[in-house]
Amino acid sequence: MGTINEKVQAYRDLREELSVKRKEFNSFEESQKEQMLEIETEILKICAETGVDSLKTPNGTAFRTTKTYARLGAGAECKEARAEYAKRTGDFGLFTSHVNKSHAKELLEEGVNLTEIGIDWIEEFSIGFRKPT
């Protein structure tokens, strides 16, 4: 690869091939996951009907597990209830410490020194590639 033009074309070709293969894989993955979910549902039904948590076979064992999730309920009252709980008890463990990038950018544009409020603003440079127009 010699010229910049050749390097740009090579990069675009590789990116396009990756995109095509990713689409193929995503389609394949979706189909497989749908079929797997159907089988899981059938086995969960059998577990419920028989009252057992595991089914051992010569091809492997299927076992029922319990997954748990915690998420903020829908509606403003849920946010208010969580905030009120935290204020009342001093327990802020239900809040995460992620930074809202959009708001941080707004503050930066307003002249707020993010470092003074405990936020690191990081900019990295990269090269983008487009098809010719």
C-alpha cells in the first residue's frame, strides 16, 4: 500500500467487508437465539409441570435458574420516591456514579471548569473515512 488514496480505499474496503459480515452474523445470531428461546420456554414449561429444577440427559443437563433485576419504576413518582428514601435515610446506594456526557458538554460550553466539580473531560483524536462524493 503506497499512496494515501490506496490506504483510504483499503481501509474502506476492510470496513465494508466487516459491515457485510457483521450483518450476516447478526441475522444468523437472531435466528439462533429465537430457536434457543423456544426450546428454553418448552423446557421451563416441563420444569413447572413436573416440579423439578434440573433435567439430566445423555446430551447434557438443563437446569432452571432464577435471574433477578432491579430497575427504577416508570413515572416521576418513582424517581421522587427513590430520592426521598435517600434523603430520609442517608442511603444513596441506589444511585450510580455515571456521568451524563451531554450535560457535562453543556456545562463545559458554558465555561464550567469540569475538573473543579470532579469530572474529567477526555478528547481523543481518530481518523474517519467516507466514500467519495
